[in-house]
Amino acid sequence: MKSENTPFTGGPLDGRVLPVLLGPTGHPPKWYEVPVPDAGGGPATVHAYRRAPSGYTKRLGLQRGWVYEYVPGGRERRTLKWPWTKPRSGT
């Protein structure tokens, strides 16, 4: 499998460049989660990073690559919204 050296900004991995495996489309995953074990034997803390474009070229406006940005709130969970389902009522 191919990997790409991707920089991380913010959080515990700030300033590090790690090799991240690429998917079938040639892009790294949208979210990168880093579990950090607890020293007291408790549950591990998970730090979440979101993929963002690292910049664009001046001449053609092509994307240069990816960077992972720290999200202190963690990964947001989304629900699927199918077009044939009814909206939930507030009551």
C-alpha cells in the first residue's frame, strides 16, 4: 500500500510528520485518531485530527497536499439522511 508523509498541526502531535496510508482514491483518510493510553490503567484518551488542504499553487490553483488539524472536541458523529425518510418531530 502507498503512504504519504503528512504533517500534523495542534494537539499532542504538533509539528510531527508521519506516514499515513492512502486509500484507493489516493487520499489519506478524512479523520486520523490517535489513542493515548492512560497512565493509571483507565480508558485511553483519543485525540482526533481532521484532514485539510495544506495549500494551493499560485499559477494553476492545484492543491499541494494534505495536513491534519487537531480537533479538541473530538470527531463529530453524523447520521445518514436518506431522502425518503420523514423529518423527526420535536415532540
